[in-house]
Amino acid sequence: MTLCELHAKDVIQLKTGENLGRVDDLVFSEKTAGIEKLILHGRPRLFGLLGRDADLEIAWADVRRIGADVVMVETTPPPERPGRRWRQGGIFM
């Protein structure tokens, strides 16, 4: 499997079913040349004009399965991004 093939797959968190994004980069071990981490770039804020959220690093040990369309990981979910949320009744919080 190439990085291009891996980049085309969505990364799904097993506990919540949340789509964390797609693999943007890999970190390799200098000693073993094995993959240590998957790097997912943070989501853009306001189309990238306000920067991005922090990158998400997922340890290779947390990868459970690589399927035809998705990469399943079991890791702690990323912290919620502060901001406005839609609440019942049409009121912003």
C-alpha cells in the first residue's frame, strides 16, 4: 500500500464512529524504519482563513484495521473545539 492509497481512506474512531479525517503524513522510526504514527492535519477554521486546529497524531499501535475504504483506529477522541454549537430551539451557545 502506498501513501497515496492510504491518503484516500477516511480514519474512523471505533468508540464513537467519528470521522477524524484522512492521513496526511507518516512518522517513521529511525531505527526500524517502521511506521510510528499517522498524522492528520487539523480541520480548517473558516475555510482556512483563521488557521487550522491542531494536528492529530495517532500511534501505529492504535490502528486496528485498514480496510478497502477506511482505517479503523482505537484512540482517545480529539478534544472538542471551542466554538458555537447548535442547540435545540435554534439558539446558539
